[in-house]
Amino acid sequence: MSAYRLSSGGLVDRSKVLSFTFDGRPLRGLAGDTLASALLANDQLLVGRSFKYHRPRGIVSAGPSEPNALVTLGSGARSDPNTKATVAELYSGLTAKSQNRWPSLGFDVGAVNGLLSPFLGAGFYYKTFMWPRQLWEKLYEPVIRRAAGLGRAVLERDPESYEKSWAFCDLLVVGGGPAGLMAALTAGRAGLRVILADEDFRLGGSLLSETETIDGSPASAFADRVAAELRSLDNVTLLSRTTVFGWYDDNVFGAVERVQKHVAEPSAKLPTERVWRIAAKRALLATGAEERPLVFGGNDRPGVMMGGAIGTYAERYGVSAGKSVAIFTSGSSGYRTARGLAARGMSVSTIVDSRPDAVDAAPDGVRVVRSGSIIDTKGSKRLSGIVVERSGYEELIACDALGMSGGWSPVIHLACQRGGRPVWSEDLKAFAAPDVGGGLRVIGAANGVYTLSGCLRDGAGKAAAIAEELGFHAAEAPLPVIDAEVEPSFAALWYVPGAKSKAFVDFQNDVHAKDLGLALREGFGHVEHAKRYTTSGMATDQGKLSNINAVGILAGMRGVSPAEVGTTTFRPFYTPVSFGALAGTSRDTHATPTRKSPLHEWAKKNGATFVDSGLWFRSAWFPRGGEKTWRESVDREVLNVRANVGICDVSTLGKIEVFGVDAAEFLNRLYCNPMLKLPVGKARYGLMLREDGFVFDDGTVSRLADDHFFVTTTTAMAGAVMSHMEYCAQALWPDLKVRFCSVSDQWAQMAIAGPKARDVLQQLLDEDISETAFPFLSARATALRGGINARLFRISFSGELAFELAVPAGYGEAVADQIMEAGRAHDICAYGVEALNVLRLEKGLLTHAEFDGRVTPDDAGLGRMFSAQKPDFIGKHLSARYGLTAADRMQLVGLKLVDKDKEKDMRAGAHLLKEGMKPSTLNDQGWVSSAGYSPVLGQHIALAFLKSGRERYGEKIVVWDRLRDHEVTAEVCDPVFVGSENTKLKA
Amino acid sequence: MRYSAFSIVRNALSGNLNWRPQWRQPQPKSHYDVIIVGGGGHGLATAYYLAKEFGVKNVAVLEKGYLGSGNVGRNTTIVRSNYMLPGNEPFYEFSMKLWEGLEQDLNYNVMLSQRGVIMLYHSDGQRDAYVRRGNAMWMEGVSAELIEREQLKKMIPFLNYDHARYPILGGLLQRRAGTARHDAVAWGYARGADQHGVDIIEHCEVTGIRRENGVVTGVETSRGFIGCGKLALAAAGNSSRVGEMADLKLPLESHVLQAFVTEGLKPCIDHVIVYGGGHFYISQSDKGGLVFGAEIDGYSSYAQRGNLATAEHVMEEGVSMIPGLSRVRVLRAWGGVMDMSMDGSPIIDRTSIDNLYLNCGWCYGGFKATPASGYCFAHLIARNDTHPVARALRLDRFARGYAVDEAGAGPQPNLH
Amino acid sequence: MASLITCPHCGVRPKEEFAIRGDASLVRPAPSASDEAWHDYVYVRANPRGRTVEHWHHVAGCRRFLVVERDTVTHEVYSVVDAAAAVRGAER
């Protein structure tokens, strides 16, 4: 028993005991604890195993920089691997498990790696495991993978929910320590819209561990007072448990709020985490400074901690990290920590100070070893002593906790995320934030201001300046009074010479000083190379503690200033953020919006099976009693349309109204076929190209009046066509007098197809729709009996006599019902997109299965539509290129199975080979774009693109589907299988 | 120094003090037969093959930053040859074969892990497109498998089979595809090139291309003028800028593509999985981090950093495909500058200037192409003749109407 | 820029409301223009490092194409104008 709860003190509620478990062991902590402080209070110092050598590791820090104390919280689908115990707020019922150890934390077989460490230096894996090659995936890699990694992700469905929110403010303050609180208070009082975000569950930052008094009372009381006042201001939003993880363009910040990560039973009414996107006119970075570890032999022994962390555990949590504490420091902060611990009644035995000439005052009874070094530590899974060297003499000093203090580094992560590089400051002996303009300024310790009074002044001053800039006025207010303060000073000490065992730089990734030496020796002296070669700074803490020492060591070895070495790049995220938080509500069936046709309910009550089609659900087929397979239903639907009549929902087609005196000219430039002289009352099939000459989309154009057209697009391209039209109208030809808008959602549209289509539809209309009155390709506005406005088109996607009827979306279901009723005597059936597809396949009509973005009109057999006479249209000029007109291009053909065996079929995606030719890319003759069974012909048919295909009708070709081990022979034919004479169409 | 288990043991016994730099830091000479601009994967591979396969050893690689500081060290490490178009598939399969022998060839373990790349499909139409692609692969002799839903469930049980917006129906699998350790590829080629006498000159930025009588005579650099017989550009996202120095106007836009890595986890994802309901792709590194990415940010950019909206969208796709990712934490995001071409396919060709050669337009696909890109570029430079597998990747394909448009998206770089 | 765009019609809006079409400096050639002019228009891009103009389409807003003048390195936005207005301005 060495770490323990002090009998008094700390910002914990001693009346609220919380029970939790660690590796199954029941333990107790207090409200206000973190998991780390509670573990320490239970003398559980050993919490994990390191990445590579599986060395026993203890808690090092008291915050988000923690490299070692990573645990898995929760269980099952609620597991959170790699959670830093130092920031995990304790709650009753919390379960924590240690990681990267087998079979147990105390006895870990992986620790054998430590013995092999001379062979496992930086980058060793690049030099071996190359022979025999097959063993890499089978043996070497699995072993490496199993040994590496940390926590275990269960990959089960997360039962909790997440959400996102935008926020806007005049001033965002990142960090609720002394500088941040003072800034928020100053700006808040001046009337700015302020957001203060702080990652901790209690506002105050370093004030909560502060031993100085403010205005005569404890610093934490001051923090509480300021927090209370901020809370009372309507223009101030306090976001605690909120980490600002990224700084993006336009001063937008990403932040994640842990709404209920700290409760055992999350409320279903609240998200677990919430991502904020904060658009801030100004921001102040008040993220404090990080104390630096010292790189000395045995510095990873459990019990070796950051000096400030030992202070925080004592002051904020009332926990002593040990019975006998030693301090190893290169500056005054070690003394300050020692004084604080002594004031809490803890036993501090020794301060080892690397400096020869320190003048700092140690507490009474504490021995100070000046010019001292620690060269090794003793103990197995817990520190029992330190080997101190001074002037060549070694001494073993017993202790069970050691605080390291190697000086301070401002936390400037966010300020460097948009390309600005940190600037080395000789004064601070640290990298400082670059000047990144007025949007983001740095205050307090993050700005290299290390006294409490200085932080308060910096925060108040910069907030007041921002208030003035934004047209507010901050009234002068006296700053709180701090008792005698000492400006901290320290000597930069990157590496403690004489190490008798491994001196770790990056604890989690097990990078020690010699690894950096090896990297340099092998030519990896650039800071980025050293990082990548040794993996220093690549662990879950992203080198928050280690990077500065790695830079310093490289600088020392290269004999240059740290300024010359520079840093690796700061990138989001400041601390790791869950997928769930960033994804928010967009997951599962809500991953993208769902669009339902106005006829969706109609289809549903008619028994439709639905299929995804982009964002849409479309009715695929309408099974009837006794039909066991989709094919039975589809065959019936197809035959019924060919013999009687069917109704199909085509509402998902893109529909665009085009108006204006130049509407005809506009469309004439958009489509490759002529549109200028389309008569009023007529529809025309249209083909749009991209500017590179390939087919973009097809659809119909109907002229409802001289200056009024109605355009349809395919379902898939509705959005793209609309955007394209807008681009052309606005950016290319803004002088054309044309206006258009999408009405896809305004109209329910249905196709009524089959020999009896007219008989059915006429029942709904007074208007004569006979062949003479309303011939093929007629189009007009009309009204149904009863007065519903409608549009009627005599167009067909099946080769049958067919109409498309559009009615206002809200009437869609009623009208479709009425058509079904009217059609009952004619054996009408509802048919879905599968039957639609077979009908169009039989007729050789095309969809985006054919128009795959690499097809010209001529490839598709639509070359006659390309109007060379028109002076200009999109895609005209580049269509003339050699590659688009070459004779060996693949052209649309039909394929009929030679063997009519019903078991054999052709499938889309198969390729084509000449009979007797070996498969090879060179011999590849083409591919099958659409295939299906034609119930009319009683055989399988397909559309395909075949090299010079139109010259090859009658040729036998191998339909080669190696992927599915399927090979048949087909005859090349005209792609129009049914109704090539168009007699039914025009009946 | 040859690398082997034996060399590791021997060096360990001497305290690891005798390892040598993996490549030299030479001073630039006044003239080289070939100068390659760009010390990324492609430039280094080109130098390596020039020296080793084509006997051109008086070669320098000029890199403005540190070696491998571009996209070779900033990608999602995927290696595959599952293309559809005849202009692409032979080239990427040639690359795949080079990958398969790369470690022995370089005596450097680039950790090629042939764990399989599976691309999911979510509709019949998508399946048909993948079947077309799979058969195109088989045409080239590349094995591919169509994995149907029930089989996929056994293979990858944690996908979103039950609550997906777009149902997961199956996938197209290339077993030989996988991942490689990206940095090691740059280092391995650098070491190999160096051993064959190539000078790799880091922190040497090309600031101008000197021409006399219509041919390149050398380059102005931050370290002075360096003469050359032939100049080869492999500048990836900065190709337009370097090309400009020789008055080349290129069919390129530079775009930022983000990639991400999670905290280290015990092995949980054993394949490279590509989501068909979006662009998301994910695999697990040997260190345990899940490495993933999706689409480009969409605007042209030379900044190596991305925007939050795109990052969020990437996570949405990730959780949509694998619901259990929800509680996994993302550690780091980074951005690479992609040289997006007008048809989504690369360019390896000569230029209008006789001794100036061009290698660019790699879009998302640069990493997997590294060996073939280097080999074919070296072939072109050494022999003034296009390598057979790169014939479709010439610069004049746009003017001639032979775009290699794998996505079928047309001449808009951010759609590829 | 990568986060917010000030649409001249709708005000400051988030990036995800927009779709980016590409280089706005290109001028569509006359039908009779040379093959080279057409090739350059469709396929060649200046791809500047620094100041550029780009078409952004406010798809989830006013549905206008905007010409966004911005920096490809810093992502600073210098101006946003309606594309039609920009064309008319250029013609004048």
C-alpha cells in the first residue's frame, strides 16, 4: 500500500462514494474523481501494458496527454477501448479493463518482447520477415498484428445515439482555466455572444489544482465564482465536457461534447455525444501548457509520473501518489510541486535538480540534490527507488512515487492545424504558436504566460480588445489579487545522460532514446522521418508528452537548435473523436434521405415489393398469390402488358418545367437532336451529351406552348441534369430568356401501357384520345373527369400503345386507384420496374445500364439523332474526335441465346469473345449491359456492346462470365427484339 | 548492407551501432543524364528501375522537402488491380506483379499484405457493374470472385446487413490485393536507387526549367543550376506548377483528399473493405489503427488539410457500413494533394519538348501504381518508347478521343 | 472557404450546401473555334497555386452558380458573385 486517499482536501465529495470495477475487482471512489484518481486512491498504479515490449505501465498524467493509463470502459456493445483513465469521469457502476496484456495485467506473456528488444529496434521489421514470401501473411504478419494494437473494438451495433449542432458566437474561448475564464467573463460582461468550451467536467482548469490563493480564497473557489457568473449571463454558453478538436477554415471549430459518457444508464432522450460546429468571429485559445517528462533510465516504471500530475491528484482529488515522493526537475516547477505536496501533508523526501545553480526554495526537510541525474529506477511493477548520480557518485534513494518536471510547452495544437508552423522561442525554450491572424489568438499559459496573475491579465486584456474590435465595450474591472508568485524558470533537458536502462521518449509506443539514435544513424534524422521510422508520437496521445523531447534529442544529436529540427505537423483531432459523434444521426436507414413516390402507398396496397433506386424506393414487382419467385410475377406482368394493359409508377423520373421566349433555343443547345421546331402539343425523345461528346442523359421533351416545355430525365440523373441546365443557363448563356424549375415532386406520373391502354384511360377523360385525336407522341395539358388537372403524353417505353399521365402528386393515389378500377374489366395489372426493364429490353430501349458515361449516340444506335446541322449544342464539337468515331468502337447489339435451354441464361456484366479465341484483354470483344428472360420470345435476350457490332448480326459469339463460371453462345442480332415495325406503338 | 534476420542479430550484438544510412546525402553534381523532379514513391521508383533495369545510373532525384513527404506517406496504403477498362487493367496488374516481388527485389520489407480487397455492392445494377469489372480482370488473367451475401456474412460478419439504408448484397473480391507499408515503399526504393548509384537530393526545390533550342538543358533549383540530358517530372499534386516552368498546360486539377486513422486496436478488420453506398474504404494497419478515407473535398486546393464537413461525411459512410465503428475513436486526419486528371486516369508520356517526360494525374490511385509507374516511366525515359501496358495512358488521349474514364463521369476532375 | 461561403443571394452558408463544378475562368469557345481551343476548354486547366476562380453551385440554396474567387493554398475567399452577373460583366 503506497498510493492512498488523503484524509482531507480535494474537490471530491467524500459523502458520495461510487463503486466501480477494474479488471473485475470491485473498488470505490468518490464523486469528483476521474477513473485515474480513483485507481490511485485504491493504490492501483499498474494500469496497462505498453505497445511493443508489453512493459508494465502506470498512470503518468492527470489529463488528455496520458500515454499509459488506457483502459476499456464498459462492456459488450457499449465498450469504449483506449479510454484515458485520466479524463474518464468516475460514475457508479463503471467497469474498466486493462488492455494489451495476456493472460493478465500482472503476468503478461508479451513481456518477453522486452528481452528481445535489442533485436526489435526501430524499423527492425523493414529488414526481415522477407523470406519465404508466403509466410508474411500466414505467420509473421498475424503475430505482429496480435502483438500490436491496444484495446479491442467489439464492432457491435452501438445502442446509443449521437447528434450534431451548429453554434455561432462572437467569441469562442477554448479552455476554462484562469486565462479562459477571465476572457469569457470580460467578454461576457461586455455583451458579446460567448461560448466557453472546456474538456473537463469541472470548469477551472489549473485553478482546480492551484495552491495559490486568489483574493485570499482558494483558486478553485474563484473558478466557481466566475463559472456562476458566466452561467447567469444569457449571452454566454458554457460547454463543459467539450473538447474543441479542430480549427477549420473561416474560423469554424469542431468540438465534441460528451453529453452522457459519465453516466451508467444513459437517457434515451439525450445523445451520448454531440458534435458542435462553432462558427466564431473571434476565438481565444486558452489551452494551457503541458509539463515535460524527463528522458532518463527507467523513466517508465509505474510510479514515475508528471510532477504536476502528482500535485493535481493531491490538490484536486485528495489522493497521494505515494508514501514517499521524490521529484526530478530541471526547473522551479518541481519545487512548487514539492511545496504543494508538503502542504497537503505528503512526504517528499528528495528533489533531484539537474541544474547546478538553482536557488528555488525546497520545503523544510526535503533534501535537494543539485546537478543531479536519475540514471535508473528500481522496482518491478511499482517504483521502489531511484538511482541518483551526482559528480560520478551513484546513490539509491528509496521512494514509491517520482514526479518529473522538465519544463513547460504551451499547448498550441489548434493554432497549428491550418498550415501555420510552430515557432521556436528561445525565451520559452519551447515551440510557441505562430501568428495566425486576428481570428484566433492565444492567451495564458498557451501563450507562454506562466504566472496566475499573468494569465488572468492576458485573458482579460485580449478579450477586452476583441470586444472593442467587434463594437462592444469592456468596462475596466480590477483584476483579482494573487499572493506572492514566482515566475517559473527551467533549463531545457532533453535527455538525461548515463541511463542504465531504457530511457523512454514515447511511452505508449515504446520508443526510447536509442531508437532515435538508430534512426539518425540510418539517415532518418528529419523529424518526420524519425517519427515515421521509430513511431515516436504516433500513439493515441499523438506525442503530447513525447514530441518535444524527441525534437530536443534529435537536435542534440544533430548539433542544431530545436528550431532547425522543427516539429511534425499538428492535425485534427486534438484528442481522438468517435466515429459515432462525427457521424451523428446519419447512420443505418438514415444514412441518406429516403424518397418515396406519391404512388408509394398505392403500390404498397397493391402488394409491391420495393427496391432501392438511388434515394428512391421504387415498386419492383407486384407478386400475386401462388407466385413463388420474382420471375413468375415479372413474366406475368410483362405478358399482361403485351396482351392487355398495365400501369406503372414512373413518378421518380426527373421532371422540369421550362419557360421563356428562348426556351426552345435553350433546349436546342442542350440536346443533340433538334428541339427548335418541336410543335406545340408534341413530345420528342431527346438525347443530352456532355461537352466531351458522350451521352449524359436521355428523356422526353414535350412542348405544351410556344414558350413552355416539359422535360423528363432519368431517375438517376434528375439532379445532375437540373444542375447541368442551371449551369448552361446561368454560366454559359445568361442572356437567353429562359426559366425552369424542377417539378419532380409535384407530379405523380404513371405509365399506362398495353393494347387496351386507351380503353382504360378514356374512361377517365372526356377528351378524345383516339389515334387520330391523340396520336403517338402527342402531349398536352388536360383535365380528368371531375376536374383534376393532368398532363397526358402519348409516349411508350415498351413498344406498346402507351400513355403517361401526370396528375398533381396529392391526387396520385386516387387517380391510380381509379385507373385500376377502370382497368379491371380489361385485366389491368400493376407492373414494377423489373417488368418495365424487360419490356424495354425486348424493345431495345436504353437505360443507364447502357449509357455508362462512355457511350456515344452512334454507339447506342442513335447516331441519327445527332444533328450535325445545328450550329451548336453541348458536345457537338468534341464528338468529331477520332476516338469517338472510330469504326472499331463497341456498338449496341442484341444477343439471343443459341441454345434455347431454359436453364441457360445470359447475365449483365459478362464479356464477349469470338468463338475459339482465348480470353485476353486484347481479345475482349465487348460486354453485356442488360440481360433478361423475354416471356414473349420465350428465351433469354440481352443488350450488349460489341466491337463494330452492327456489322456482325448473325455472328455467333461467346458470352463469357468467368466470374461466375458461366459461358454460353449467343447470336448477335438487332437490339430491337419485339415490335420493330412499331405497329402496336402507333395503333 | 544486406538486410536479413542475420544482419539484425549481428548488429544487435554490437549494440546496433553499425547500421549505415539507408541512402546517402550527396551534394548535387553539375550534370546528370536524367533528373527526376519529385522524391515521392513514383520518382524514387523511376530512379530505381532506370538504374537497375535500364542501366541508366547517372540519375538524380530532386525533392523539395524530405524524401517521401508527399502522397506516398499520406495515403490509405491500398494495393489492388481490380480495374475495368482495358486501358487500365493491364497497367495495374503489371504493378501488382511488381508488388509481389518487391520485397525480394529491394531487400526491404514493405509489408505487402495480400489480405484481399472487397468492394461491396448494394443493388443489382451495381452488381452488374462489378461483374463487368470482374470479368475484365479475368480477361487480363487476374482472379476475382463474386462473394454473395450469405458467404459475405461468414467472411465479414460485422457489416450492416440488417439496418442499412442500402442493403449489402455482396461484393467483388480480389484476394491478391491488400495493403503495403507506405513509408517503407519510399524508403525501400530510395535505398535501392541509392545502391545503384542514384543521387537522392532532398530539400532541393526546382524553381525553373532551363531550355535552349527547344530542349531542356537543366533545372534551376534552390541549390543552384543542375544540368541534365533528360528531365522527368513526377511531381504529383504540384505537376501543374512544375509543368508551367516548361510552358506545359496540363489536364489536371489539384484536389485535397483526406485520410484518417483511428487509435490502435487489436486485429478486428482483416480485409480492405470498400463501401458501395458511398466511397468509404477501410483496412487495419499492422499497428492496429484503422486506416480509412472516402471522397475528395471537392474544390481545387494545394493545402494538405481537409474540411470538417467532408470528414463528417466520411464517418457517416463508415458507420453506415460498419455500425460497430461508432465507438471507435479517430485519432488523426490528414490531407494529400491529388493530381486529379480529366478522366480519372494517369498520364505517362513524352511532351512537346523532346527530352522532357511527364508522369502525373494519379488521382486517388497513385500508391498502388508506384512500381508500374516507376517501371513504365523508366522504360519511356530510357528507350523513348512507351511501355506496352501504359499505351492507353498517353497525354494526347484527350485530343484523340480516347479518355480512359473508369468512372464514366466525363471531364470534371472532382467527379472521378 | 472550406467551411462557409457567403452567397450573394442567401448570405453565409455552410460548404455542404454547395456543389463545386470547377474552373470558372474558362470561356466556352465559339462553335467554329479550332479543335485545339475546344480541347483546351474541355480538358486543360490552369490549376493555379494561389488565386483562382471556381464555380460553386448553391444546390441546397438559391440554386445559382456562383463564381468564387479564392486562394487554393490559404483557402481565403476574395469574392463571391453570381455567375450570370460575372458573364455579363465580362461581356461589357
